Amino acid sequence: MDGGSSGGGITRRQLLRMIGMTAGSAVMYQAMTSLGLAAESGYSGPPKVGKAPPGASVLILGAGIAGMVAAMELRDAGYKVQILEFNDRPGGRNWSIRGGDRYTELGGETQVCEFDEGHYINPGPWRLPYHHHGILHYCKRLGVTLENFVQVNYNAYLHGQNAFDGKPQRHRPIQADYHGHVAELLAKAAQGGGLDQLVSEQDKQILLASLQWWGALDQDYRYTGNHGSSDRRGFNKDPGGGLGAAPEISQPMKLDDLLRSGLWSNLPIGALYDMQTTLMQPVGGMGRIGEAFGRELGSLIRYQCKVTRIEQNDAGVTAHFSDLANGGAEHSASADWCVCTIPLSILGQIPMNVGAPMQAAIRALPYASSVKLGLQFKRRFWEEDDHIYGGITFTDLPITTIGYPSHGYHSEKGVLLGGYLWGTEAMRFTSMTPAQRIQEGLKQGAKIHPQYLDEFENGVAMAWHRSPFTLGCFGQWTDALREEHYDNLCAFDGRIVLAGEHASYIPAWQEGAVTSAMNAIERLHQRATAQGGAA
Amino acid sequence: MDGGSSGGGITRRQLLRMIGMTAGSAVMYQAMTSLGLAAESGYSGPPKVGKAPPGASVLILGAGIAGMVAAMELRDAGYKVQILEFNDRPGGRNWSIRGGDRYTELGGETQVCEFDEGHYINPGPWRLPYHHHGILHYCKRLGVTLENFVQVNYNAYLHGQNAFDGKPQRHRPIQADYHGHVAELLAKAAQGGGLDQLVSEQDKQILLASLQWWGALDQDYRYTGNHGSSDRRGFNKDPGGGLGAAPEISQPMKLDDLLRSGLWSNLPIGALYDMQTTLMQPVGGMGRIGEAFGRELGSLIRYQCKVTRIEQNDAGVTAHFSDLANGGAEHSASADWCVCTIPLSILGQIPMNVGAPMQAAIRALPYASSVKLGLQFKRRFWEEDDHIYGGITFTDLPITTIGYPSHGYHSEKGVLLGGYLWGTEAMRFTSMTPAQRIQEGLKQGAKIHPQYLDEFENGVAMAWHRSPFTLGCFGQWTDALREEHYDNLCAFDGRIVLAGEHASYIPAWQEGAVTSAMNAIERLHQRATAQGGAA
């Protein structure tokens, strides 16, 4: 979205400034896209790992999704497998915080979640796109029950502080009127002969017919207030039953009001590959996946092990670690091979004898900052008062996002994703105490839902840059960084291979972790088979 | 969509013929819209019925949604209430057919459903729009648990027999390329000065920026194959993890191929007010609503009563009925007032002493024909092979629709909505035996899912014109019919008032039944209070 004149007297950058911060979330998504975040799966079936060489062993560092996929597949192939995990739970960033859970961030602030039974917030990933075949495969294999996740909700709000006097608009009329005005303008251009060099007469006639239906234009190809347009944007009075129940049509907003609001910038989000329907979530929280892996792997995972040094030689790999459950006692674990899934933000601080290319790659990748707020309310006012069932409200306030639960409709209480912050605003929130983050999130959210202040009960605030096990949210690749470092990061260095979302073209998504683990262990198996496994 | 020249040398009708039958489902939806089907709720809170006059009684005919709403609210207000119902179950068209259920249609064909435990088909309504506040209110009140219903699935198919050699296309590239080409054409028109009379220079610049983001145009406002467009339409090779995992971009289809396919006609369906997210369904089938009402009302409902005559006088209303459970023994039931929810297709055959205006209205309304097929398959090949989780495939084959279950993802078996037929094709299917309907549905569906033939297990076929309790699917209003008859249909005639989807501006939808019942009983209460209740 940066740079370049757009042909008129005004640069794209000025334009974006003109339309204000309202484009915030869309620009964020577009930025994510350029960074390769809004991405997809190269999964093509379970990993092709044959039978392990006799006695071959693999040490896996990290019991997140990547480490546990690697462990399960290698175990099944006959490898002797052990995982060392820093946390006292499996999953890593695959995680749901529920009532009673305790979390201490760097700096020492401890939060104890007070959510009622059955409620949760996913501080990490919260969506499963239909094309993330790898993670969906493991959900199926592990019996993790899935339900639908609502991304686009036509009745959720689009909010800009300078748009429509700061009054939140429903997604519905913004989309209907954008489509309608675009269709009318293009129909006029076509009828005026402006497209004659571009489309044949026959195609023009089909185009006009398509625009009329797609944009809800009237018989003269105008976008006006009538039953057809109201049936997209909503009625002034909805139809009902019995006497006096005829609907009253609504009038579209003016094109210039719509354009200058900038709220159109939110419309394409649900059409991005990763945000398209069908999206899913595990019943009970995203953490159900990590928990299921953890149960499956059982004692193969050793928890509360803080890796302090990783050494390899021709014979194998040894990881030294502190046993945090036992006063930090020093231990070590060895194997023929090592799949290391420790986030690079942490791994860069751990001595490891790998070559310069991998070392440079580890140190090069910055980690994105992100903050998520989970807010429990006494009643589901968004359903009762606003008729919003699931989906997302987008705002240009720093909180960017209000996510409504896609489940438990009509139940008594509810937990909202009260904010999903990125970049500098995330860093600003990170510098606050958890209580301050929640207060600030409530203050901002109340501009959209005034019910916030009366109905709030309790909350948790996850600032990923203060996370002791990741020091950030995910690896923030750029094209230049990828060009220079990506293959060096992923290539085997001796007996060590890295895996995780950071070692994929699908950063930030669990599918990146799955596919990178699969790719890593396929290469590991090739090497082990070629070289013989046991040291 | 009928009539009128579109400005070129070709009529709209010719155009539609040219693009073939591919527009079938969209045209159907548009026709539904013109008929007032794609409609909405005038609900504004529970009905305003105060305390009943002492001893006042109401006889309700029909235990569908309208009748049961009326009964519950009138009971709560203190009226003495009795419902006579033809079927041996509550709900009427609110109905889920499950394994073991038996259904005999007119003509004598009996189907016994062989679905496995946990599977169902909704032969009647299957979706609950977020703005149908009335029916949602009763779901909440009755504890009917809701889950999301997927309408638009970007990975489901759009299929035209003459489009792309009959090869089904995913929704994803059709939408992305339609948006992209529309955006590019409009950007070119804007840059060529073609919109200068329509938008200001400043608005034009914002419009261009919006089109670029909305349509995934490149920096020169062209819709080309690049990461941005692939991130809407899909990649040739999805990105993955580890080495060799970079994505491969895809190339958009040509504008004329897209236009002539007619598949664009399906794009607006999910933007219609009734099809917009969030859509919901009761867990376990739509019939859970009727069942919950039935439990709530208990012995107030007398089942298997076939009403044969309805008489009113100054003192009250009497319905004569055959007790089908006891050899058709003749009985009667009387009350001060009557709320009659019997479908007009049936009611027109029952003697009832109401005035000419209501009689004419009852006889005037035709009933739409519709056929729904429920097909159980051994495995969920649409998920396993096609990666389709919920949502709808649209085709111009007579079946029009393949609906995938929005629940039970990854479970072993599944039931598809294998066809949802309308109009003449529905009548053609109605004339077949149930077994023939299913065979024909399989034959057609196999053109989209070849797995049909190997995986099919059993099915049920509901032809609404052979339904003994409705003789059709729903009341098919036109503007002219409404003008002449609607108010006469809804107005009280003496002590009788009609209610049901046919007495609403939301025909075919449960919300029409709810709002019409509410409106009817509010008027009944006014009359009862004014006149005194007991006869």
C-alpha cells in the first residue's frame, strides 16, 4: 500500500492518510499478506516417513504443534523419541486460557483467569481455514471436535473514529452500497461507450446483466432505494406477519460519504484465502489440539525443561536443560538427531554449535508483537441488544478487533476477544500492566459497545512480547529476509533441523508448524536411512 | 429478471437464455426475492398480550410454529388453550427426519428413514438468519441449542452444464475474478475520464485506491496473476513449510470466459438479507424447535386430529374433527376464539363459515412446489476428497443445490441435502416414486461428485405437494395477490383469525409464522378484552 502516485495529484500515502486510520485493520491484513502471513498449506497427505533404522533416536525441542507432529510421526515410524518442553503444558502458542489458569509474564506479573466454567480465550491462533489440510488432518486423527468459526458477520460493526461521526456501521449496508455504487458506475461507463475498447458488445450485455443482479441495480441500472437494494443493505422496517407488517425500504448512502468513510477497506478481509469460509475452531478452545497431542504423546514429553545449550557432533546431539520443577537441576538428553522447534527469539539466546548460515538466519528474523484481550461479561449484550452472533467488529481504534464467540449462543455469559493489537500499539499495550491493558481495552471498546462498562466482569491480557516461551508472537518474514536466510534456516546443519511456523511460508499459522515439521522429518528420515540411525 | 431491452440489440430474456441455465439458482433466488421470500422479521420483542379476561378460551388449529407460539403466549396470558394437530408430532413443516422415522405421502408411498444415529435431513426450513428475532427468541426461551449454518463456502462448487465444459468450479476463483475484472474495468474507466461527470477528482482517487484493494489489482490497477490475486482465488501450489515450499501463483480466468459461464449469477446469494452470515441451525436438526414447543405445551396439543368443519357464531367457535388414532371417530372442540394456522391449501377444502373476503383470499393463494432429497453416504467424501466443510454447491441441474452438513465434521458418515427442487422440476420429481427421485438425484449429483455412486447408502425424498398436511411447500404470494387478498386473509372474521407463514410478509420462513402468530394474538387479546372473554 506504500509509495507511488496513483495518477492524480495525490499519492497513495496521502490518500491513506486522508481516509484516516479507518483502513487500519485492512491495511494490517494487507501487510500480513505481503509478509506472506495470509497464507496456505502445501500439505499433501501424512508425511512420507518409512520405517526407522533400528535404534535410531530423535530429540525434539519444544512441545508445540511442530514438535508434537514430528514426535508423533517419528514415534509411529519406530524412532525413539523424546520431547523437552519449557512450559508445564503441551501446545505452545496453541493454547486456550480458562478459568483457574495462571500465567506469569516476563516482568513478573501473574494473571489468574477468572472466567466462568466453559469460557475461554485463545491468546494464540483462533481459526482453522478449510485449506489448512495438515492441522485439520491431526484434528481428525486425534478426535478433536470442530465447529464453525464466524469471520464475516453482516451485522457486526465497521467503525472508524472519523467515519459517520464515529457511529459504528453494520457491515451489511457498507458492503451492499459499495457493490451497488461500483456496479452503477461501471454500468454507466459501459453504457456510455467507455468500455468499448475492452469488451465486445455481447460481453457488455452480459456484464450489464451481471452488474444489475450482483449490485442490486434497478431496471435502469441505477443503485436506488428499493426492495432489491434493501434486501442486501437492510430495511428501514423489516417485514413481519399479520396486519400492518409490510416492509419499509431503506435508502443507500451517498457514494462520496461511503468512499470518504474508508470503511470499505474492511470488505475484502473475508475474501482473503485464510479468512474465507469455511473457517473452523475446536469445540472448547483451540488449546484442545495441543492437549490432544499431549495426551497422545504422554510420557514422551518432559515438561518444565529449560534448554540451556545444544551440542552436536558426528555421533549425535545433546541438549542440556534446567529442570524447572526441581529447582533448576541441570540435566541433559541425547539422541542421534534433533528437531528443534524453539522459537528463534529464544533459540538465538541458546548456545548451539551450528554453522554461520543457520546462526545468521536465527538471528535475522524479528518477531511480531501482538496483544490479545479476553473480556468476560455478565451477559451477551452483543447478542441480546445488537443481534451479533459471532464474527468480528473492525475498528481503527488501537484494539482493531472485537471478536464475538462463534459458539454458546444465547447462553448467560460470554467472553469477547476485546482487542487484537499489532505493531506499535501492541508494544504500547505490552508496556502496561495486564490490568491497565484491560482498562484501556474496555475504554476503547465502550465506544462501540457502551454496555461494556456495566457488564464487564473480568479479563486476561496476553502480551506476546512478554511471553517467556516465545518473546513475541511469530516470525516476521520479509521478502528480503526470506531471500537471504530462509533456506539456510530450514536446511539441516549436521544432525540438527529446525521446524515451526518460523520455518515455513505460512508464518503465524499452525499449518506452517505442521508442514514445516513434516518437511523436516521427511528429510531427517532420508538422512537417517542413508547414514544408518543409531550412533 | 424478465422483459425489457437492456439497451443493446439483445433482450434480457435472450441474454439469460444465452448464459444458459447456469443462472438457475440465482434466478430462483431473485424470483424468491420478488415474491417477498428473501425476507426478514418485523419482530420487536415478545407479544404484548396482557392478562386474559376470566375464563376466556382459544382453540388453535395446527401445532406448527405459528400455532404453538400462539398457544404458548395465550396460555401464559391466562387463556384456556387447546391445539388440534393433524400429525402425530408437533412442528408441522419444522421437522427433521431421522433414522427410524416413517412418512407416508399422498398416493400411499411410505418411506422409512434408514439414516444412522445422529444424522437427519430437514425437509422444511433449514436456516435461521440472525435477524429473525422472533424464532431466535423462542429458541432461547425453550433452550434449543444453536450452532452455525454455513451458507457460502468458498471451496464449494458452482456448476453449469455448459460452463467450463461442465467441470465444477470452486466459488473462490469465480468470486475473486469477477471482483477483480469489475475493479479493473472501473479503474480503467475512471482513469480514462469516463467517470468525470459522476465523481469528483478526490473521490476518484479514493475510488481507485478502494478498487485496488477490493479487487486485488496490481500497482497499475490491472487484475493479473500475482500473490495478491492468488490470495483471493487460490494458488496453483499452496505454500508450505521447510524447503521447496514456496507458493506458486495462479492466473485469473479471462473476463469473457467468466461472463459467458454465467456462474457469476451465484455470487450475490450470500449477500441477500436472508442468506447473510450469521446463519444458524439447531443442534440436532431444525425439528428440535418444534419438539421443544411440543414438550412445553404437553397435553395442550391433541394429535392426529383431522379438522373437518369449522363453525363460528356470536358465542364462539367449534371445530369438528376426526380422531385418526381411534378409527376416525368424530369429535368437536369449542372455544371463544379460534386461531387457525392450517395451510390455505388444506383450509380451502374445509367448510368454515367466514365471509367472502377471507374465503376468496384462502382460495386465491397458490402453494409453491418443492422437493428435498436427503442422501446418506458411507463416508464424507466432500470433506475427505473435496475439502468442503458445510455450505452449498449450486448447479443448473434440476437438483439446483447440494447442501453439505455444517456439523459433525470429520465424522464417519454424512447426510447431504442432495437436491432442493423448485417449480416445474419439483413437479416432475413429485410425480416419481421416492425411490425414483433418489435415483435421479444421485445421477445428477454424480456429475459433480462422482463418488456418489460408490458411497451412497440410503435416502429419503420429500415432495411437498404430496404432503398430506400441507399439499405444497408454502404460500406463493405475488404483488397482485397481496394487494387484493392479504389484508382480507389476516383480518379477523368474527371470532376466527388466521396465522402462519402464509399470513405474513415473510412467506416460507418460520419467522413469518412467528410474527403472524404474534400479530394475530395481539389483535385477539384486544378483541377479547374489549368484548369480554367467556361466552
